[in-house]
Amino acid sequence: MRWRRAFPGAQEQIGEARRFVKTLLASSPLLDDLILITSELTSNAICHTASGRGGVFVVEVTQLPLGKDGFRARIAVLDGGAPTDPIVRCRDENAPGGRGLALVAALAVRRGIDGDQTGRVVWAELDWHAPASQQFMDGSPLVPQTSVAAAQAEMNARYTDWLIWFGPWSGFWYGVPKDTGVPALMLVAVSAQALADDIDAAFN
């Protein structure tokens, strides 16, 4: 499964990106590491690329099963690009920057950088094994089905410029603007009301 959400390129949005990841991966035993990776990658996007100069960055979260009880989570941050590539620096180097990427490198089982100065994706992956009692996204709806139809109708009437739906297997609500001029924007929330709050906060 994959989710993607765009954020304004401002420092205060780092916390919003962390909350986005926490909502999606709340049951992961490696949640703290995943949130730390999100913080470092989004901070780099804001501080060192065009995303932080009036642009946006996009956080993409991918969740995949690995075998019977294994999982992989991939955190990817799409930025506005920069003249130079990110560099992983050791702690004892005098040059500023890059130490957050060293931390990401220490945590991740795989990582990479794709793209160029016009736009780039920096990503990291973590794998783990968990007993069935700790597995997340197990296919059980998290919202009572009887409440979905009424909430769906209310959201559609309230936000006529959005495509809004409930994912019965993920248990999340999704919103995508109908305006195709809004790039790579998908809002994900744990309830219809939370999605409404996100839409109102982003566009009102």
C-alpha cells in the first residue's frame, strides 16, 4: 500500500509530516525510527532544496508485507531539487550539514537518491518481523461500516471540489482535489472528521 501527501516547504510542516507517518504506521515496532527518518529527510528538503524557498515537498509512505510475518516500510521525500546532491558526512567532519543523512544511513536497511537539480527523491527503508498480534494493516476495517455511508454523503456534499472515499481494508479516509493543477496531493486521515479538518486547514 502507498500513500502520498504534499506539504508547504516550511519548518513547521516537519511536525505535520511526522504526524502523517505516525497515523499510517502507528503499530510498527520501529515507529520511532521511521518518524526520525521522516524528520531528517523533510528537514533536508526544506533547508537544502527549492522546496524550502516557496515550494512544496511530498512525503510518500509505502508499506509492504515480507513473507509470513515480515514488513517493509519505505519513507520517501520528493523535493524541489538543488544544484548539489545530498552528502552523508561523518560526525567529525567540520563541514556543515549531512549528519542527519548519516543517521538515516545507520538506521535504514536500504536507502537511495533519485533525480537531479529539477526534482529529487530521497528514500530509506526499514524491515522488521512481528507476531500476528502486532501486525498492522491486517485487513480489518477500523471504522464501523454502518457509519461510512452517511459520512461519505456528508463529505461529498461539503467538499464538492474533492474526491473523497473510505478504504475499508486500510481503515483510512482519503481525499484528492479534483483540480489536476494541484500536484501530488493526497490527504489521508483516520476519520472523516479528521480529513475534513485537514482539508479546512490546508485550503481555508
